[in-house]
Amino acid sequence: MSELAGKHLVLGLTGGVACYKAADLCRQLIKAGATVQVVMTEAAQQFITPVTMQALSGRTVYGSQWDAREPNNMPHINLSREADAIVLAPCSADFIARLVQGRADELLSLLCLARPRERVPLLIAPAMNREMWSHPATQRNLAQVQADGALVLGVGNGDQACGETGDGRMLEPAELLEEIVAALAPKPLQGCRVVVTAGPTFEAIDPVRGITNLSSGKMGFAIARAAREAGADVTLVAGPVHLPTPRGVRRVDVRAAQEMLAATEQAVAGADVFVATAAVADWRPAQAAHEKIKKDGSGQTPQLGFVENPDILAAVARSDRARSGALYCVGFAAESHDLLQHATTKRARKGVPLLVGNIGPATFGQDDNALLLVDAQGHRELPRASKRRLAQELVAEIARRRVAR
């Protein structure tokens, strides 16, 4: 998926061993559709060569403000005006201080100072020793560059090249790619609070067995990520799945339907949008055994009684905030047949403005899907695509519908 198609990025490298990660980041940015112009400080060239970055980017690397390739001798102007964003990865403590001071004595700091701030965002991926990261001077400088309009992408925690362990590592290339995509995405949900439920529930029979389903949670997680990229503050209530949490998303892990209901009701108390993608079990055992149920050799099978689980979507849709229009509710329906008929009936029964249908279980665990949007006026299809792409389309659709109400 070419998420950065048509984007031209300046990738600035400053001095630090994390320059090795910048090589992979450059490759991933290009794979995502961007063109990448690398600019390196003299210190960065002590850790990785311009030849490497040129081979990966397919463009000659810049390192001097006196570069003779520029007929007007103004690479700081030309490079910054061509860019859709400037990404500093790695960005050292020294270079952060340079940005605060407005230094302009080498090309990279010069083009950062000369960039059109209203049009070209500056994204900073710090990388340094844990003591340098936590030093009051560094934290003051970080606060100031953010006040000046830069976006600081944060740091990772772990082993460092010096042998110490802690905060200060540059984020991994895949994490930085996710942050860059989010930074450059349109923000139709800016300021909105969104709650998404995702994955299956697990209803215990005994301590080692239970009733669940094949939902992977991929669609819900993709929607949570897309909502965050659209500017929303996102809470993801997740059943038992093995998926990484999208960056910038608040995650609440639950197992059973009753836990999911409690977590959801708490999360939606101040929310603007609720998207119920979770495949919640309709029933649960009336009584879960405290110990593992054992076979006794008699051939008799245990008799399990069932009770109905709470209907989370219907409960939220009946809330005062949903009825007043303050909370926009979106439901999901996975059907094995007669999708339109069942989705239409379910939308009316749940009392939600939008119901999204898909055929299951064939799509469970897969990376692609096709969706059917059903509302009071009728229906339309989002054709088969990756769940990532469908999530972006659905979030854009939700944003439009909220505005149009």
C-alpha cells in the first residue's frame, strides 16, 4: 500500500550510531511511495556513508550548503521548498539544541530554519544516551522545539550502544514510518474521542477451556490506527488477540463479554464516536467450573447451561449521549449468508445510524476484506481491499457522516 505516494521527504541524519536505522527507514519510506532526499551532517557521515544513503534513496546526498549542484547556491531554500516534510532521524541532543538556538552554520540546520513552517512540518526522532535524554537541558530544548512547531516522535526504551539500558533509543524504522504516515494524514477527526472494540471474547467453561470465535481483531485494530491518523484520541478495547497496539492508541485488554461491556461503558462516557467491531460471544456458560472438568471414563458428557451475554452495541446505542446525537455509533455484522438482509435487520434492531457488514468466517484472520455500509437510506459497498485501506475509507466516511448530521 503506497501510503506516502506523491510525498517528497527530506530525511536528515545527524551524528549518532542510530544512523544505521536511518538506512532501513529510507528504504521503508520509498517502499511506501515517497521520494526521499537525504541530507547528512558531517557528524552523521562518521557513522554511515553518503554512498550507502545514495544507493538506498536513489538520489545524490547533500552535505554542504556550498554544494555546487545548486546554480543559485541556495540548497537550504531549494530543498526545503520542495519538501512535504523534513524528518530528522536520528536527531542528536546537540542538533536539538541547534534547532532551539536557530543555528544556521551547516546545511541541515540551515534548511530547518528556512523551511516554510506553515506548510512543511518538522518531525524529530531523537536518539541519545539515557542520561542525555533525561537531562533537564535536553527536556527544556525538546519543550521549546515543540513550542516552535516541531513534532517530537518520542523515543524507545532498551539496550543502548554504550552498554546502558533505558530511554533514548531512536524508534524502530517501522514505528517511525507509522508516525510519519500519521503526521501527514488528513485530520477529519481532529479533536474527536473515538472508542473501538476489537477481537473476540472468551467465555470460560473451566480454568483451561472456553467458548470463543475466529475473529483476529485485525479490522478493529486497523480502524483504531486509521482514527488516530485522522486526528482522534483513540481508546481500543481489545479481546484476547496477539496484535501490536497501534502507536498513539490507548489499549484496554479484556477477555469476556461482561468485561468488555464494563470497559466500553467507561470509555464511551466522554467519546464522540463508537465503533463496535468486536465479535462478542452471544452466550456464555451459566456457571464456569472452578477446576478443570475431567473425563471419568463413563462416556457421559458434561451438561452446559448457557445464558445470553450483554449486547454491547445496543446498550451503548441506547445511552443518553447516543440518543442525543453526541455519540455516533457504528456497528459491525459478520454474516455467513444473506449479508444485506441480515445487516439491514441488525441495524434497525440495534438502533445505530451505520451498520458495516462483511462475510465471515472467510475473512477472519485475513489481511483483506470487502465491506457493506448500511444506513437508513440504503447501502453501498466498499470493494475488496486491504483491511488497512478499508479502515481508512471507513474512518473518512464516519467523519463525513458526523459533519453531515
